Amino acid sequence: MLDSYFFAIYNRSMDFSRERIDEVKHTDICLWLDYYGDLLSERQLQVLTYFYADDLSLAEIADLTGLTRQGVHEQVRRGASKLEEFERKLGQAERERELSQALLYARDLLACGQTEETLRVLDALLHTFGLYESERS
């Protein structure tokens, strides 16, 4: 019972409902830039970094890059779309979020003295990474 309480708290605090996933946020793009930025063209990476990480305006980016404001806007739109596609296909940011959530949950279970449930959560994590079977052999 206590384990479902903690799991519910983490689910609410992380707020990754289906509606939120459908709405790409500024912070999502910044996170995806860290994961997938190297998969973009140099120009897209530069423009997206200026726009999302450095918080420059389209006009400021246009001055720095020699593009028009419309060109910068197109680079931002296409680059953000590519990052969203990478995350949808590869799911690295979501996987790390789920891993972090599971580890925090296991830590709280352990702090509450629920050893058996903690072991169940840790076994599930080991299985996820393919480590559980190799360790038992």
C-alpha cells in the first residue's frame, strides 16, 4: 500500500501525462538538444542552441548567422521537429526519466523499510537493462 502511495507521488510530481507529451515544451527541446544535438546539421544545432539554450531572439540569431529572420524561424521549426522525431523513435530522454523515477521510488521504499518491494523494483530495473539474467548465470 505504501509503495503505491510513493509511486503515485512520483507520477504526479513528474507530470508526464499523455496530454503533456503531446505538447512539446521549451525544456523538452533543451533536453533533446543534449541527447540528439549531434544528429542535427551544424547550422540547425547552432541556431537551436542560440534560440533555446542562449535564449536569443530570431533577429539576434539572424545577425549572428547571416540568415534572414524567416530563415532562422524555419531552422528552429525544422530542428525542433527533428529532435521530437528522434525522441519519439529513440526515447532516450523518456527512458532516463523512467529510470530516475524508479530509482527514487526504490530509495524511498528502502527508507521506509520495505526491503522486499525494493528488491522487486531493483530486479525489474536489472531486467530492463538485461543484467538480471547474466548475473544469475
